[in-house]
Amino acid sequence: MELGDLGCADDLEAQAADVRLDVAVDQAQVTAAHTSCSTAMANVHNSRWDQWLSTLPEDRQGTAATLRDRFAELGVDAPEEWAQSEVDEDVPQLARLLILRRLWAEGVNGWERPGAIENIPAARRLLEAGANRADLITAMRAAAFEAISTTVDILQSDLHDPDHTTHPGWSLQETTHNGRPTGRRIDGLQEDLRGTDPSGHEADDLWS
């Protein structure tokens, strides 16, 4: 290798180092911007929450704060908004969230548990024939999601068979922890079914 080649190599290495430095700086700036934005949004939420909370009677302030803390424990985005909706609009948001979480955990993501698909003879035969296990799990989860989505639609429809107008209807109701009806109807599950996907993918990964 000629000395000139060594000089060129040194120059390239220096340029590469500069590029890596620029990228690192850019990434740090992006991270800082995201952090700053998140902090600003949190401050806005807290300010609005405090203002709204101050307008409530003292007993309802305690109820609202307990709800907010419960939603935060469950890891939802903007727990203040969920709590405010329940208090202001008398919507059983906590019951809605708990139902949706169980539908995901047991109905959709239950197929990811070890041995779950092997318990289905048809799926087991496909595995034995060389099918990809991850693809089978995704297919089962997608089918479960569609079944849950259809069931939720039917439960929320409040409509019996249109050809038999004398048939009874139905509704989903909230109860206390010991099973006593609160009188509040649980609606709109379909609206938040995708949004409560614990993976954050909003079920999009089921169709990829």
C-alpha cells in the first residue's frame, strides 16, 4: 500500500467519525425533543386535571383521584381523561377497560401460551406437517380477534332478530364487585377494542 493510500484511508476514517458524531448528535437532539414534548404534554394534562378537579365537590374529587390512579396502574394513556369521562359523563370506563383487557389477554393473546395451539387437533396436524408455528399463532389470534369483534357488535347492537319483533333484546351492564347492578350500561366496546391492544399495535400485526 502506498503512503498516499494510507493518507486517503485516514481521511475516510476521519470523515466516517464525523458522520457518526453528527448522527449521534442528531439522535440525542431527537431524544431530547421527545422528552421535552412529553414533559410539556404531561404538564398540560396535569394543569387541566387540577383545574377540573377543583370544580368538583370534595367527595367526588376523591372518587376522581382514585379512578385516575386505577387507570394509571392499568397503564392506559391519559388516565386523567378516562377518569374524567367516568365522573363527568357517568360512563363506566373502568368496567369497559377491564372487559377489553380480558378479551385481549384471554381471547386473543391466550393463543401465545405454550401448548395452546397444540391443544387444537387441526393445528397440531398442521404443525406436524411442517407449518410455521408463529404463523399459526397469528392466524389463531386473528380469528379470535374477529370472533370477539363480531360478538361485541352483537352485544352492543341492542337488536333482536328483525324478522321477529316480539323477541327480547339485551344489554351489557356494569355491576359492583359483589355482582349488584349499578344501572350503568356498558357501551362502545368496539370503539376501543383496537386501541386497548396491549402490544400497542392496535391489532395491525394480526394482518401482516
